[in-house]
Amino acid sequence: MEEFKKRVFSVDFPDDLNHAIAFFRGILSDTRLTTILTVQKLTTKQLDWQYKEGWNTIGALLSHISALQHYFRIIYIEKRTMTQEESDGLIPALDMGIYLPSLISGKSISNYLNELNQAQDKFLQSLLTLTFEDFSKVLQNNDYGENCNLAWVLFHMVEDEIYHRGQISILLKIMRGSENVLSQK
């Protein structure tokens, strides 16, 4: 049996922050644009549609993506705990689960796109505050172990959005099989 390699939780770059930040800004921007292109024409009914009770909705997943980007900015770049107001606003979308009914909100796609853009703008602006040491320093982190660095954390944030965009694509395919949802605008 072939032995599996151990996962590494760091992304290494040469000692040039500008190239590393430019790389991540490009990845973040393309990932977000692809998400937006996937959902930009959806109706409110489509955004709130559930295949079955307890399943995520596309709107809930978009809220999760926005909340996660705010969370990563606050925790990993600003290096602080969330305020009570931030926690109250972000926890439902971060955790989803029991909060899912409150995330089925009747919001339009323009509301979600505004939230996605606002989270992205704040995040990209926060990247400008980083030093190369911030970017490559090994973090003590309960979620990923003791050997992760900020570059890997940022990669993971992008990976998470792409994963949830895959869920959105699956929901869209299931929804297309349900004629009554897409034909009623």
C-alpha cells in the first residue's frame, strides 16, 4: 500500500511580499468573480430554495462566504477577537446549522453581491497592512495545528469559497430539475 504524504499547512514564498500579496489578491479576486458570475442572475426565490429542510440554501452559502472573509480578516490579519456586534452579525452565517432558518431571509441577489463585495474590499485593503514576516510567520493555531502560516490560512479561505461554490453548483443542478422553482420568477 502506498504511503500518503503528510499535509503541510504553509505556503512558502521568496522574501518578496509584493509578489506574494499580488498572487493572493489575484486568486481572491478571480475566486470571487467566479462566484459572482455563478449566482448574479438568481432570483430571491432561487436564493432561498431548499432541497429539503435543513439543507443549505444558495443565499445561506453566500452569507457564509462573506462572513468567513470578515472572520479571517479580523482573526488572522487584524489579529483581534471579534467585537460583540461582529460576533452577533457573523456567527449565524459562520456556523449555519441551527441558524439556517434565519439565513433564509428573502434578500435579493443585489444584497448578497453587496455583502460579498464589501467583505472582499475590506479584506483586500487589510492585506496592504501586512509585512512579509506577518505573511510567512508560523502561527499557533488550534484549527490547523502548529505549523500553519498566514499564506496557508489565506489559501484555505479561498479553498473554502471554492468548496461552497461547488455546493451552490450542485444546488443549481438539483433546482433545475424542479421546473416549478425556475419557471416562477
